[in-house]
Amino acid sequence: MPEFNWIYGDAAEYKTMAQAFVEAGNLGGTTAKAWAGRRYHKRRDVNINDYFYMSLKGGANTIALQYGKGAARSPWNTAVEGGSALGRLTSAAAADALEAAKTWRLVDYHLYEGERWAMQSAFIRERRQHATFDGTGLSLGARPMLFLGGHWRLVGEAGHDRVSNHAAHARGAVWKFTAAMEWAPRRVFLSRPALRVYLTRAGWSEEFRGRAGAPIFNDDTRGWNAGVQVETSW
């Protein structure tokens, strides 16, 4: 499973091999397994944000307070800061920047599963001091889901994100509201695969004009988006 750096509108750039392993199971007639290689371990995420806050290369509530420094500053970054090539430090300045990089993060999300409806809500507060980002971030969101007949459910989502980047002298917010009709095989929140038709209204601060929603909304601070989406996980 290769991993790429990719920005919308640009060509994908190979980053590293995220997973490459072999596994043998049913050892000795038990559930024991043995594996060798590189794989994800304890990947934990906030589903509605598509946000992995931990990635060490009913109802439920999870609270996580994290501090990372150097190569452990973020779960999804390679162990570099500044100039790099496929995960290798390429200069003394990059090594110094990596050593100085650090992150504080508070994550709180709740998942409710009911007979007729379900919902996930999320709160994320972060303080990052990196070479390219020195600032704070706040993210709030909720996705309620009403179970209809058969495999269908009606889904809504509201979200608000606020970012302040002192390094780039930029601050602002992004908000969105989404309504969707969704099909899934089971009547649970995280049932996958899911097929949905959605309509989204989003807006962002004047500071983010030309940055958020690019390139279609380069000259705007509001926009509509509609489409068909398939989501799965493994």
C-alpha cells in the first residue's frame, strides 16, 4: 500500500510505502497470528472528520490528550520538517526544524447508537509549532443519522473549523452544512460500504478567499456542492 503527497489539482508524488507485510494466522489451531513487515497499528480516527489523531506506523466516548515532539509531532507526517526527499532529512536546517517541531492536541468525540437514530460528534483543539505552521486550530462537528426503512438513512452534518497560523499571518474559519440520503448494509452508524447522494453549503472567511474551495471557488467565500459518494473502510 503506497502513500502519496497530493494536493488537489497537482500531480501525486510518491512518499513512502505505508503498508507492506505478510501475515500467517491460525497458528497451532488458535487465533494467534505472526506477521512481518510494515503496517498500521492502533490507527484511531474521528470518522466524520476523516481525521486520524493516532497512527503508530452501543455508544462510546473517547477523550485523548496528546503531546508530540520531533518525528512524533503528528501521526500522519513523515519524520521530516522542511526540506526532505522520501522521508530523509536533506539539510542541517531541516534537522533543526524537526527537532524543534511540537504539537499539543485535545480530541473528544462521542458516538451514540440507537434503534431509530445514531450520531457522532467531535471536538478537536490543537496547538502546533512547526516549520510551516505555527498556530492553533479548533474543529467542531456533528453528524446525526435517522434510520429509514430497509437499508436507507437520512444524514445531516454541521461543522465549523477555525485556524490561526502565525507563521503565514493568516487566520479564519470554515463552516459547512450537509444533507444526504445514504444506503448502507446495516442499521449502525459506521456500516460500510455506504453510498450517498449529498448536498453541501459551505462558507469561509475573507482571509481564505482563493485558498478554500480552490480552484472552483477562487473568487468566492460561499459555495454549493452536490454529488454522489461511495465510502468504505478496511
